[in-house]
Amino acid sequence: MNILDFSKSIKFVGVDDREIDLFEGQYKVPDGISYNSFVIFDEKIAVTDSVDAHKVSEWLQNIENALQGKTPDYLIVHHLEPDHAGGIVEFVQKYPSATIVASAKALAFLPQFVKLPEGTKTQTVKEGETLSLGNHTLQFIAAPMVHWPEVLFSYEESEKILFAADAFGTFGLSGELGEEWVDEARRYYINIVGKYGTQVQGVIKKLAGIDVKTICPLHGPVITENLGFYINKYNTWSSYAPETQGVFVAYAGVYGHTAEAAKKLAESLREKGVDVTIKDLCRTYISESVAQAFRYSHLAICATTLDAGLFPTAERFLTHIKAKNYSNRKVGIVENGTWAPMAAKKMHEILDTLKNITFCENTVTLKSALDETSSAKLEELAVEIAKDFGK
């Protein structure tokens, strides 16, 4: 039971989940994930958000230890997704006098997940409304589709704290910010929130006029310094602008010939001074591959033809980046096929539907393995891409 003194009036009562292997049933989390919850102490006491169902008993114990015999007045629900709302019923059963404070949509969705005890008190709040706890006042900020339609942020005015729901969250545990924040926050944002960049941009504009000193996300470390750096990252990701000028080389194939071409392309680009990351789509978490695609300004996708279509791992990757509104990038294509190469055609069928995607003039076709002709074409592609970086 880890209870941290977050500030003089606020304690962390969330839990770290080290047992989970797949978050939301699809994202591998080798370092686990946290479910963040806080208690604000004042004339009125508010608890912010719940946790995943299998961590509820630990969460309730943390709350009890923090309260030291006091009774909470409110449970603030910023986001109703079950990993943050799994203990609402148990909370109300333990503290029946408490009021659930949430958006109208959250309270409308709540019966779809649980049946509240008879007599449960609820309070609807919306954009611009406030909740006074005494010296602390929560100002509510609507954040629809970041990344569910019912989401609220709240800003605590006296300590200048933003309770940011799933925004600014990361995979991994609570605790100190480390160098891995950017990679795990990027992977989290692109895969979970990434489709809703327009809505995130809208919320960032709302925050521009607010003096925020601390950001409390629902997952990962609390952000207490250098906030401009983290907000700028979110601004870049949500505007679909490249974070890094360089090339993500992604490949998928059968016997290693496509991999050889991808590695040769990456080597040639590096020799020309281009920043390159290369990943085998068959051996990389899909969430990591998707995040890298959004990180870089250029994508080189190298894939084999299979069953007159696209190699499944490559198709899955492209379908995922399409679902997250991949845009504003340049793409180079390398295909392989022994008798009827179809991979390039199938890749275009997916990518042609995306916004502001530019294709390299050179498309490389391997007939089974690299030969002099395809090797020369691969070099032409590398030269074409390198020119975009003045190399």
C-alpha cells in the first residue's frame, strides 16, 4: 500500500499493477501500468477516480489509510473507462454519504457498466462549472473524445493542479519521471488517443490560458516540472506533425530477402547521414511500430506478397496507422514477390486513402531476392529520400 504525500493537502492513493500483461486486451506492458487516484483534503474531501476492478481492494485500503477516520464527500469521475471506474460501486458501499461527481454522459453511461446502490447521490458538472471544497476549488474542463465522449479534466485553482484524465498518461508505473517517459507516452498516446488529434488540439487551446504547475494523469508519473516540454510533445503528436526528421524502416517477410532489402536501405540512408530506426514488424509490438511510424517524417515500408495480397503483419501495421489518422508523411515502398508481386498495390490501397501522404517516385520491386537491378533501385530510393533532408 503506497500512499505518497503529493502536496500538503493532496495524497496519492492509486495503485501500481505489475501483474497485467496486456493493457486494454492488446497493448503489451512489460513494466506494468498504474491507476492513479488522489485524495484532496479540505472542508470537504474529494477522491479523484477509481481503479481497475482487480485492484479495488488495495485502492480502498489506501483511501482508508489516508483518511485516518475521515469520510470523503465526493468521488470525482474524470473518465468512466473501466480501468478508472472499476471500484465505484464498492466506494459507494463503503462511503454511502459521498456524492459521485461526473459529466452527464458519464452518468448516462454508468448503468451500462454497473448498478449503483439505491440512494446513491450524483452530481452532474460541465464545462466551466466549479466545485468548492473550501480552500480548494475544482474548475471543470470538458475534454470530449480524449479519448471517450464523457471525459472531463479538472483544474484545482489554489495549487494549480490539472487532473488530466488519460491525457499525459504513459504505460509503466507511477513514480519519478524518467528518460523512458517520451517513448512510453508516445506509444500510449498514439495507440490509445491518437485518432482524436483534433479534439486534443481543442483541449490544449483551452489549457493555454491556465497557469498549470502540476499535471496528474490517470496513468504513469505525475508531472511537476518542465511542463512545457510535455505539453509540446502532446501538441506535436495531436497535430500529426513529425516529431523527428528521419525514416522509420518497417519490414515484414518470409525467408529474409525482404529483411535484407530493408536493412540495406537503412544502411544506405545512415551512410548519407539520415536518422533511421528499423523494425521487424513480425517481432515488434504493434503498438511500438505504430508509435515509431508517427514519430518520423518518413516511412519506408518493405513487405512480401502472400496469397496474392499483402503479408499479414504488414497489412495489420498499415491498418493500425490508418485507424489512428496517419497523415502528413512521405512514404517509400519496397515490395517482394516471386512470380506476381502484389504488395505495392495492396499497400497503396490502404495508404492512398490517408490525408497528405506523399509517395516516393521510386518503388522498388524484388523478384525473390536482391539482384543488381533491384539493388540499384534500392539505392535510387535511398538517394531520393536523403535529398529531403539535404543529404
